[in-house]
Amino acid sequence: MTMRERLERMPVASPIWAQRYPELPTIWEEEAAAPKGNIIRRNVCQGGVWDGLREDARNYVELSANLVADDVGLEGTAPRFGLRADSLAHSIGFQQIPLEQVGPRDPSTR
């Protein structure tokens, strides 16, 4: 099933959907495949190029307050690393992911 077919099965014209997602009913009318409305904000990447956006998509995507640096101020080792108190990531409003809550867990604790 295509993305368009899946969307057509959704009640996008219903009041609750229309209030939360007003752009959905007309999303296929102009530039249907364009990544309109995507926001990439407050991400941290240590070294290298991180966003992987195609050039023809850049005009549709809002990139803001992201940090790419050779040393962003990490401490510890993967998978249990965090940010040092002096990390530049704090200056962009980055919020640490609670790593202890990520990944497989004992189903009986859910």
C-alpha cells in the first residue's frame, strides 16, 4: 500500500484531525513528495556531516540550533555516554535522551 493510499484511508477531514493536522487534506495538491514542514532542531553530531539531506529538499526543511563539532563535549563510552557540564550542546538547548529508558526492557516491568 502506498503512502497516498494509507492517507486516503485516514479521516483527515474529521474535526479532530483537521484541527491538529490542517495541511493533510491538501497535501497531495502541490509538490506531493516535497518534505514540507519538517523541522530538524537541537541535534548534536560529533564529527562529520550528519543531516544527509538531498539538495532539492533543503528549501523545504527548517534546520535550526543544531551542533556539529569535532568535540561536542561527550563523556563516558557508548552506550552509556552523556554530556559534560561544559558541553556546547547545552548552549543550543539540547536535552539529553534518558538512555536508561532506551532499548529492550523486561516486558514484565512495562
